[in-house]
Amino acid sequence: MILFCLLIYKVGWEETFDSIKKISIIHLLVAIVIFWIAFYLKSVRWKIISNSFGIPLHAYQALKIFFIGLFLANITPGKLGDFGRLFYIKDQLPNQKVGWSSLIMDRIFDLICLIFFSSIAIFYYQINFKVLKLPDDYLSTLLLGIVLLLLTFVLFVFRKKIKKYIKPWWEAFNSHTLGIKKILLSVCITCLSMILIYGVFNYIAWSMSIPINHLGLFLGTFILGLLTLLPITILGIGVRETSLVVIFQLYGLPSQDAIALSLILFLLQLISFIPGAIWFYLSPIQLSQLRELK
């Protein structure tokens, strides 16, 4: 939030507001529909994964609870509230470890997709802008190497205790019946939903007549997606704006357009969470109740 305030102070509200006025209501409505389609696809993926773990989740239930989880995820740092989904299906779970495993599996598909597209983005920006440079001194590299060696040593010393703790979780995680076809289907659904979600940035930028390279913007938003997973912000406030400003500066575009684009996406996020907020209001839980799922 402090970062966001500093950016607004530096760029100015008037300039940012002038950029925001470039967007029309019809484009906002289309963008919200795109978000909802993407979220529906993700709920289908969650249903596929849950069913493979023996959780009898049906389509409407998956959609409803997924939207609730989405709402909770985006009002908590690091999207931890997403695990609130388990509370709504606790009576359908074979056991709690299986329930947690199903959500972890669901998040892993997202993470793999984010890392894949982010890797392409880093390669793209390195080729075009040389954003990564070798350090002048190797002290930081040496310190990182020492930390990794210490971590490896600790894992080796406590390997038996770690294995004993992880084993039941590993068995629960591997109790799914996902075959190659369902894995490929889930991967395709994940990629399509991600393309829709992050493609909204391009759609709004186009509707605002921002002359940015759309491939660069599209790939850059995946890095932004990874950064917003860090448990240091809610709804990506500050992190998203700073990242977009950096991307826009690489293309020689004004910062106010970047902040305006970010604020519009922030607004769209809030609106797209309304179904989840309504369903959550009709059957609320407290995040502290997640302890019951252990």
C-alpha cells in the first residue's frame, strides 16, 4: 500500500484519472465476462481433480465453492483464504489429508502454468531489454551457496523425521486417479483460463489505445502474477502497479497509463468476485475454522 501511495504521489492523480477515462463501460463489462469464463474453467478443473481423489463434487457445487474460495483468496495475503473451500466440502472428504491434497494439486497446476509462462517472459525480456545482468561481485552468490549447503545439511540430518512426517501426506497426495488424459485436460484448461485472465490486461490496454507491444505486456503479466503470490500484499496492491510501471517504462510509455491500467484491473477484480462474496455472505465461515480441517 505504501508503494502504491508513493507511485500515485509521483505520477499524480489527475494524470492517472485522465488515463482511466479512456476506457468505456462496455469494455469493462466484456472484461468481467472474460474473468467469469476463466473462473468457470478453473472450477471445472477443480471438479476433475476432486473427483479423482474420490470427492463427489458436482458441477454447480464446484462453481459456487470455487467462487467463494476465490473471494477469500483475494482478501487474504498469499491467497491463503482459498483453502476455505475445504470447509464447505468437509463432509464429502474421504479424510482431511485427501482434501488438502486436492487443493494443493489444484494450485500446483496454476503454479506450473505461471512458472512456464514466466520463464518465457524472462527469456523474452532478456533478449529484448537485457534486464538480467551478472553481479559485479560474487559475495551474494557465495552467501546463497552457503545457505543452500546449510539447508541441504539440515535436510540430510533430519531426513528420517521429515520422511516420517511427509509419508502420510505423500500417500494422500498420490491417492488420486488422474490419468494422462485427465492431466492433459487439466493442463489445457489451466492454460486457457490463464490466457483469458492475463489476456484481460491486453484487452483493456487495447481498449484504452495504449500503444504497447501486446506480446511483451501479456508475458510480463505472468511475472506480475507470480509476484502477487508473495504474502506481502492484498489484491496485489502496490506490487501490480510497480511491475506494470517497469514494463511500460521499458517500452517508453507513461507511468500514468500503467497505473490507470492497474487500477482498472483492480476494479474488475473486485467486481468479478461479487458472486463469491454473495455466496460467502449466504453461508459464511471464519478463517479460524480452517483449524477444524486438520
